[in-house]
Amino acid sequence: MLYNDFQDLKLSALGFGAMRLPLDTQGKIDQAELDRMVDAAMAAGVNYYDTAYPYHGGLSEVALCASLARYPRESWHLADKFPGHQNVKGVKHFVPEEVFEDQLRKCGVEYFDFYLLHNVNESSLAWYANPDNHYMDYFLAQKAAGRIRHLGFSCHAAPAGLERFLALYGEHMEFCQIQLNYLDWTLQDAEQKVSILRAAGIPVWVMEPVRGGRLAHFDEATEAKLRAARPDESIPAWAFRWLRTVPKPTMILSGMSNLAQMQDNLKTFSEDRPLSGEELALLDEVAASLARLIPCTGCRYCCAGCPKHLDIPTMLAMANDMAVSASFNTVARYTALGEGKHAGDCISCGQCVRACPQKIDVPAELRRLDECMRGQKTWEEICAERAAAAEALKKAAK
Ligand code: SF4
Ligand code: SF4
């Protein structure tokens, strides 16, 4: 097992994320398979296990810790999270004191090695940034009492949101978990987020290293290219090798769902095999081919003249995000754009099309995003429509 230093600890470079645990035929957590996975992980030296209050409807904490309890408490580090991201718009009201005590009880532990404020994003920032919520005082007191060893946060916000949270509470944060993989490096501005965190001296934890499985399987031709370059490596291994070669985070969490996935990841993390320049270029090709993506570079040339003051590049990035895999967080960020600032508020004046160096048909893309967010079309239908429009343009140009 590869290890990374974190303060006075040696953390396994691979952590076991308990968001997508194995399920039995009734859809319940398959405890026997989970035990086999934990046994394999412990035998290989994995010492970091990550769960959260809402995972598996609240049962992930219980199942994971029941499995870990078969091993001495000091042989594993447990990470859990406070669901402040759900305390939005009065839908939920999770009280830190109540949740934290409940979590310790459910996990059967006296302390958490790592504790995170869960999912700081554009919607949840309103709650996390409100001093009246007094959660930070409470968690700092738990840390002082030894019931939290290390305090951090997970973040799905865009770089500006991350900076805002750091300006408020960065001094108390010891690590930050972000969505990071070779696709999101540019797609979700992960490169910029890593740079912000490094500048703040905060170690990077990775979630979604294979983007919920999106980077684990490709079409035959793409997989053939990858296998030709590294015949003895699995397809998901490329995503982990990229992380270890380029951003080099402290922790990579993988939400494994069966023993086979666990064994494959354990093999990958048994040795360091950084990608060469040629292999990195091959992954760039893969990322581009995945794309069906809008080629927006985020230059913002289109923004100044928009009569509706729409944040065009942000919405196009969300459209790209949805094209790769629909995500709750993207929908939350989209909702948080505010009244009059959504794709459907575009009046198709065409100013942005004239300003765009990439010649993107922004009004058409915003209309598609609006249709998707209203549930009128799926992204599959939208991507097919976009491909047909591009084909028609090509024919017209001939
Ligand atoms: S077409 Fe829509 S997005 Fe583009 S400038 Fe006009 S209102 Fe703004
Ligand atoms: S001008 Fe074009 S490429 Fe630049 S941000 Fe706007 S849509 Fe994207």
C-alpha cells in the first residue's frame, strides 16, 4: 500500500468511501460482502474509512463501523460528516449537537479521527456562512475535547465559493475533500480549486476519482488504446495513476461496491507507476472524446454585453457537467443562481454568439439546459439533438 504523510500520521493513499456499499438482492447493504471488502482492505494496509450521515439512508455509518469494529480501534481512521448542506431553505434542520451524538452512537466510537462539514456548495454556503448557526464553535469544542481529531470540509462549490468559505473558516480547516479526476480538472475547475487549497496550505482529499464510474468504462476503441499502452492495468487504474501523477493529493477516496473493485484498486495502490507524458496525452484525448461537451473556455467575452446579465460560462459548465453525468450538486448550484439568472431567462438576442471566439451557439445551449433542468428532456436526448445540429451545419457548409 502506498502511504502519504498527514501531520503526524501515515495515511493509506487509498481510502474506502462508504457511499456506494454492496447491496443484496433486496437492495439492503450486503454486510457479508462488506466484511470481505473491509478484510481485504485491512490486509492490504488501507487505514482510512469514510462515511456520512445521509449515506444509504443513514445506514452506511452503522454497517461500515460494524465491520471495522472487528479490528482494533487504533488500526483504522474513521471519517464522518455533518450534513449542514441539507439545512437549506428550511427543509431540514439538523442540529450539530444532536447529529454528532447520534453519529458517535451509530458508529459505536468515542471519537472521529476525521470530521467534515459536508458538501459546502453554493446553496449550503448560506447556512454554513451564517454565524447564528454556531456550528463551528460546537465542533471546535468537540475537537478540544478529543472527540474530533481532525476537522475539515468537503466542497462542491465553484472556486469563488471555496474561497468564500476559506475566508470565513479556513483557519480551522485541516483538509478539504473535492471532486477531482482528469475530466473535472477543467470541467469543474478542479485545477483552480487545488491551487486555491495549496495556497491556503490545506491538504487535498479526492472524491469521485472515477467520476461515479464514468471513467471506469469506455467504448471498445478507447479501451483498446488504453490497454495497448498498459496491458497489465485496469481502466479505472488510469484515473488513479493520473491523480498520483498530476495533482498528487493526500487522500484518494474510492466508493467501491464489491470485492472485485476493491481488489482491483488494492492492486493499483500496491505500487506507484506514474504516467508518462505520452500516457497523459492519451488521457487528454480520452477526456476530449468523452466530451459531447460545449467547447467553452470560460473566457467570459460573452458576459459583458448580455442584457440579462447571465453567467453564461458557468451555465455552460453546468450543461457540460450534466452531459457527463447528472448530478444533484449541479442542480443545486443551478438553482442557487437566483431569480432571473437561469438559462430560461435568455432572450436569444445573439450578442454572446457574436462575442464568442469559439462560435458557440449560446442561446441554443441555454435552451437545452433549460429543457433539461425543467425535466422536459434527458441529457441523452439533448446530446443527440446537439450532434444532429452539428451534422446539419457540416452538410450545409459543404
Ligand atoms: S442571447 Fe441570451 S445569453 Fe446571449 S447575450 Fe442575449 S440574453 Fe445573454
Ligand atoms: S465567449 Fe464563448 S468561450 Fe468565452 S465564456 Fe463565453 S461562451 Fe465561453
